[in-house]
Amino acid sequence: KFSNVKGNYSLAFEDLSLGNPLILNDEKTNAASIIKIFIMIDAFNQVKNGNISLDQTLTLEDNMKVGGSGVLQHSKEGTTYTVEKLINLMMSKSDNVAANMLIDLLGINNINDEIKALGCNNTELNRKLMDKKSLDEGIDNYTSVGDLSLIFNKLYDNQCLGKDYDEQMLDLMLNQQLKTKIPKELPKGTKIAHKSGEFTGIQNDCGIIYTPNGAYFLAVMTKDGESKQQINAIEI
């Protein structure tokens, strides 16, 4: 599928009842919005540890607004949102403003500490979403299909933060409203708990596909390519 697609790709696939994932070209890759999975995990981890609560509120300020995906960039300054609402917006609509507000609350160092505690060696949060200045300086966020395979296995087996939180996080990804890429050509009604991401030259998607024959994990990450080619290869 990728033989004639410009750029590089990584892929992981696994029957979650069997383990032993197939992983191709596993390498540290630009994460784009897939990094939001790890922001979500640390948010729930800090809730679990009593550092924050889901019902505490944060206030939107105009200087927090950035472009790209999401709805908060169009919201009125001074509007308050609960942590729970921000997590929901970050995962269902891939809201960049919500993600950045959560990064400010949680702390980049704390998020990265949780990433390492989970055993992810190729995943790093180094900048906020839509931070063009950092991008221009070569600073980006990264993950890999191997790390994503590890995380989704932990979520599926309730070994990430525990059954209640892991099921809640998978439910959030089941409700993602962006349905291109992996979900596009699945049979109608197929459930998929996933998170996609894209930026210039980058098209990513990963998640758990639930079928009558079992649950399967799939992650595809592409870089240095042309978006239409990349998306077509992921969808077919």
C-alpha cells in the first residue's frame, strides 16, 4: 500500500487476543495530534493521584487561542471549562486550545515523566500544539508505532491507570468525531477507539478496531509525504 507513496511510514498491527504485534519501521516520528493521547493519560493520572479534579475549572483567555482543529479558538474570552470538558474536547474534536490549556495545568515535565513511567522510550512532549516558533526551531513532539502499541495494549488490558480510567479513556476515543483514515473504509457500524493526527507532510492514525471476531490494534504513521497519497494509503 505504501510502495508508491512519497516519504516514510511506520506501521503496527496486532490481534489483541494473541499479542506479538507486527511492527514495521518502528522509529521516533512526528506525533502531530496523536500526542494528545499522552496528555489525556497524564490528566487522568493526576486526577487519580488527587493533584487535580475533573470538575475544577480553567478560564479561556484570548492569548491561549491557536488555530488548527477544535472549537475553543472561536469561544469567548472568559468562558470557563472543567478539566473533564477540556479532555473531552481534546479527544473528540482534537481541540488544540483544550490540549494547550491542559498542558499548562499538568506541566510538560509531569506529562513526560508519566510517558517514561509507562515505558515509552520514543515519545516526547516538547512543545504546545500549533507552536510555530518552536517548530521553526526544530522542536517537535514525537512518538512511535511501538510506543502506541504498548499504550493501547495497556489500555485494552486495564494495565495503564486501572480499569475505570482505562475504560473511560477508550470510551473517549470511541467518540472521536474525525472519521477519515483508518475508520473510512471499515464496515458500517464498526467501533474504533482511535486518535488521528496530521500536519504538513504528516498523516497519522492509531487505535483499536472492535469486530465480531475480536479486537485488533492498528497504527500507521507517515512523514515527509503528500497528504492525499498518505491518507489514501491509510484508508484502503
